[in-house]
Amino acid sequence: MTKIMAPRDMHGKVLEELGEENDKIFVLSGDLAAATKVVYFGRKFPDRFLNVGIAEQNMIGIAAGLARVGFIPIVSTFACFAPGRTYDQIRQVIAYSNANVKIMSTHPGLAIGMDGAIHQSLDDIDLMRELPNLVVLAPSDEISTKKAIIKAIEHNGPVYVRIGRKECPTHFSEDKEFEIGKGYTLKGGNDITFMAHGSMVDIMYKAAVEMEKMGVSVRVIEMPSIKPIDKELILKAATETKGIVTGEDHFLYGGLYSAVCEVVSSKIPCIVKGVAVNDTFGESGKPDELYKKYGLTKENVIEKAKEILNI
């Protein structure tokens, strides 16, 4: 594991690189190009970049129109604005039309920190995964973010990519192929499974290492593809371990926890506990302080695991 680059920085870097190879890529920004890092693309390819301004609903409509004439539009803004402010437009002109638009939202969850509750998008995965035709990806680090963006652009259809703000250790291998619909076992184990996306992957990995010292064998799965989700890997974990703890910087309901419960309840019921924000809005604060207050911690992951294992 090496701390290299924040996922949002990779977002800007890889789009700039892909812009050289594919002249159909067209980036739209909701007046946040510096923060989302698409400013690099805009400087290099000004004829394929548009700052729409604070008009996110219009930005979605423009993206749908560009897709109609053969471009691959990338909509870039904070997750609180897309899908937060643009759900109806995404539903009507992107999902319903199956338009080839990529929505790349940065700064999701409590990790946006000091911007406060109204900017903390904790329901974006819920909103996006319920819409037909949409693929939903939530990579964890700079490597998986790069690979997820490449796959999103290759995919013929609408994709929502949730991209983290802060630097985090890498767990996704450079040698590993990223596939839409696949999860990845980062660490083997037979007693219990930890499963996460985004910034919670590193926290759950550290919790697993600590539980190993207690004599508990923990399987750790990174699940960057929320929709479609890797049902086979989830059912394998439900069969081979005593339960699953999910982790995400998102509301408990509607995200990974709900998706995993939907899978196991239909085939192999097992105990699933979730570490997430539980039916409350956040507040202003530093990301690490907020993670502690709302229970997105290594200690809470271990506590949930102990409840399942009755230890």
C-alpha cells in the first residue's frame, strides 16, 4: 500500500490522457473544474470543454444532446449536485433514453468535510442504482479510479462514477483488470467477510488486520461495481464465512448494504451488518472527525464483526 494520489486528482489526469486518444470525449463542468480537476482537460482541449456554470440541470440536458450526435460527454461536478440537484434530468434524458453519458461526481459523503450537510451527498448511490440502464461504480483509490473511468468510457451506455476527494492508500493492484460487475478479494479469510467501496476500503482492511491479531480470519472484498453487483462473490462469502459487514461513506439504506442484503436474502440468507451513516444528516467538520462521530471507524467495524461472531 502506498499513499500516492487522491482519486479526484486521478480523475483529472486520466481524462486529460484519454482526451489525446479519443476526440469524442467532451467534458462539461458545473463551475467546479479546479476542484474536480477537469481544469487540465479544459486547458488542453478547449474546443471539447464547456463550463456550463451553476446550471447543473442544463448541463445534463447538454450532455444528452452531445451524446445524440456521437460525443462521449463527461459530466463533472460534486455528488451533491449530480445526482443531488439533477435527478429528474438524469432520469428523463439519460437513463430513460439510455444516453451514452458519463456522470463523474467527486467529493461524495462525509469526506467533503467542512462544506457541511448540504454538500455531503450520502444518497447518490441510492438514487443512481435504482434507475434502469445506469451502471454505478464507486472506486476506492487512484488506481481503481483510473481503471473505472477507462471502463466507464468504453461502456456503451450511461455510467455514474463516484470519485473520492482525499488521498488514500492504494489497495487495487496495477496488474488487476477492472471489470464492470466484479468485486475483488483483497485478503482471504474464513470467519467473516468485510466488504466496502470508496474510502471505507482502507478502514475495513485495517480492521481486518487488527482482527487477525485476535485470531479471527477475515476476508476483505473491495466492491467498486455497485450496479451491476458481483452476486457470485457475495454468495460465496455468505456460504464460506459466518456473516458480512459492509462499509460505505453513504446512508446505510440504499447503498452497498442494501444491495448485499438483496442478494443474500434471495439465495443464501446470512447476517449482514452495515457501517454507514444511519438515518441522519452530517454536519460541518474535518473528514476524520466526522468519520469518528458517525461511526465510520475501524473500531465500529470490529464491533459489528464481534456481534456477528458472538465474541
